[in-house]
Amino acid sequence: MSLGHACVDIYQGAVAALVPFFVSERAYGYAAASGVVLAASLLSSVVQPLFGALTDRWAMPWLLPVSTLVGGAGVALSGVTGSYAATLAVVAVSGIGVAAYHPESARVARLASRGSHTAMSWFSLGGNIGFAAAPLAVAAVIATGGLRASPLLAVPAVAGAALCAAALRALRAPGAAAGRARTSRGGEGRDDWPSFLRLSGAIMCRSVVFVGLSAFISLYVRERTGGGELAGTAALFVLYAGGAVGTVAGGGLAARHGRVPVVQWSYALTVPAVAGVVLVPGPALYLCVALASAGLYVPFSLHVTLGQDYLPRRVGTASGVTLGLTVSVGGLAGPLIGALADATTLQTALAPLTALPALGCLLLRPLREPALPEAITPHPHPANTDAPERA
């Protein structure tokens, strides 16, 4: 599941990694380039909670390989489209594929992990590795063959679909930990909507910061350091790779100190780190990018498990919101950042991102640790996977 997650999230990271190439080969301005990121985020942010609600009612394991292929196909076609509108359309299709994948995969991963927060951090690590690999994969393909070589970016989707199919076969095997499973309380429990909404608001703040940095860090580092495309790609890699380390660290820290304190500390760390990205000149900028990455990613998997435990009766919906709507909404701010950069400078446009983690801290302050989920008990896998199932 973690490896399949990596193959899917390559396509979330690939959109931002393609931006410098759209700027150089197609002469897109900042606003136009950020519109591509918005196209990947907009439909995803709208439909992901819908997919989450559906998975609360029915098990849809077939979504995992299918959505992986759809997500890859959109990005693979983005470099060969003949117009800006067509590019937006195929990137939007990719966003829908990514949206369809995450709620069901989070549900299946929760069952396979028997509710372990640490295990869920390893599942989230797969997605972070995909993000980190995206700029390297895009650079390897596009820097050598230009945007016309983008169909080669479909390879991870094919591999990911195969991995998802293999994982699902393992889960259906006799004696598997999670074939058709549910919590021993059978979806019982009290949904804590006020806490969930506060958590969602903080994730939105994190999303705007992360998407803003993802979309523009390559261009910004090239401006600040005077380096070429390699300098910008290296900065994007640091942003994503730091997340891979931060996600696993988050699970371990939460086991020792609790999820809510770790999430609160992470948002507090992000404030000076993002300020450093905006203000620190020269090579030290890469250190600030790494610290910002840690602050943004340590709470990543904890967001998911907290959301699921705040809404124990709606695990799919919680997954769709924490992994989808609140994360994708950052793309809505992309065009605003791009327009401001076109009107002023990129540094001026990125400066407001410093305030958002501070707002997230305020939203998180009243939160308390939710009740720990009870053990997940296995049940035989039904012959008909279309039967209604509570997550």
C-alpha cells in the first residue's frame, strides 16, 4: 500500500515540477503557470469528500488501481497537449484520479494497520516519497526530451496499479488481517465535529503554504541563488524529501508525546522556517527549505488519524477531507500568489505564507487528544464487494 501510494503521489508532485518547464517552453507567466496547479487541485478538492462519503457506505477497492491509472494518464498527456485549455483539462483529470484514490486507500490502510498511528505514518511515507521523487522523475524525462516526452511519466501509474492489485489480493487472502474489517465498535462512537473543523482549518493553512512553496520554490531559488534549473529542482527535492523523513518522525514522536502536541509544535516550527525561506539569501536558503519541510510534514499522517478519530462514524469522509479537500484547497491560492508575483516580485508574493502556520497554531490550541480507536477485528471478505459497508 505504501509503495502504491508513492506511485500515485508522484502525480501530485509532478504538476508543480512541470511548472518551470511550462514557463520556459511555453512562456507561461506566473499566473498562468499557477493555473495549472489550480487545475490539478480544484476538482480534486471538490470530489474527494464525495469519494470519502461513498467509501463510508460501500467498499470500493477497485478504485485503487483505476484511480492510479487515471492520475498518471492526465500528467502523461499534459506535455503533448496543443493548447493551454487542453493542458488544464488533462491535469484536472489527473487531479480527479488522485482524489478518487486517497479516501479508499486510507480506509484500506487503516484496516491493514489495525488502527496503528505508526503504521499509518509508513503509509503516508509512501506518498511523501512519491512527492520527493516527482521533481527527479520530471527532470529526468523532460530535461532530456522536452515536454513532448511526458508520456513516459505514465510508467509509475502502471507500476502503482499493479502494486494496488497485489495489495488487495493479499488483503482478501484467508487469514489476512484486514479483508473485510471494521472497528470492534462497528462504527459506533461520537463524532466531534468542532474539533474536526478546527483541525481542518489548520490543515487548510498548511495546504496554502505547502502548495505555494511547491509551485514557486524552484523559480524562487533560481532567482535568489542565481542558479539554473538544477538549483531549483534541488530545492523542490529538499522540500519533498524532508517530508519523507518528517512523516516517519511524526509517528514516532506522537507515540511518545501524543499526536496533538506534536502537531502543535510542528506548526510553531513552520513559522520561522517559512520566514527564513522568504528572507534568507544564498545557500542557507536550502536549510530553511528543509526546516519548513519538516514543520509541514511531521503532522501529515497525524492529521489523517486525528481526523478519523474525531469522526469515528465517518472514517471515509474524514479521510477525504484531511487527505483531499483541506490539502487540495491550497491550490486555490496558487493563482493569487502568481498574480501578486506578476504585479510585484515573487518574494513579496511568498511573504504572506509566513502568517498562515501561526493561524494554524491558534486553531489547534484548544484541541484535545481523541479517544484511542479500539482494535480492528477481521471479518471474512464477502464475495460481493459492492455490499454496503460502514468504514
